[in-house]
Amino acid sequence: MTNEQLAAIRARCEAATPGPWNAQLRKTDWMVMHKSNAFLLPGRICLVDDNVPRSELDAYFIAHARTDVLILLEELAKAHARIASLERFLSRLKA
């Protein structure tokens, strides 16, 4: 994965409305919604319709993606920094 691809993922994630998000069953449809102080924000409700999988696990995955992706990007950045540090160390040992 290139730095440009990672930057694009981060930009999309950071452009999305920050969490917390949640998933709830409403009658027969799962809804993925943004929550702020336990109140639904108008205009921030996204009904999971027939074009999107309707299972509970899918809804929770969608609801947590905004937060989870940022956590994974941070861990990946730490891993890249650690690898670069180790490569510099190995390069010095070889010299």
C-alpha cells in the first residue's frame, strides 16, 4: 500500500462525521446512526436499506468503521516508523 493510498484512506475517514456511531434495530431494518450525548442528530441517520446487508453484525461493522479505521491507521503508522528505525539500525550494523 502506498503512502498516497494511506493518505486517501485517512482523508476519507477524517472527513466523515466523528463518532460515536451506533447501530440499532428499528422494526425490521437496521439503522446506522451518529449519536451525540445520546441524542440523534437530525440529518445524520443512514437507513440500511435493501441495497446494503441488513444483518446486525453488518450494521455494527459499519457503525464502528469510522473509529476502527483511524485506530488501524495509527497502528500502521507506528509499525512503519518502527520498521524504518530497524532498517536504519541494520544498515549501521552492516557498515
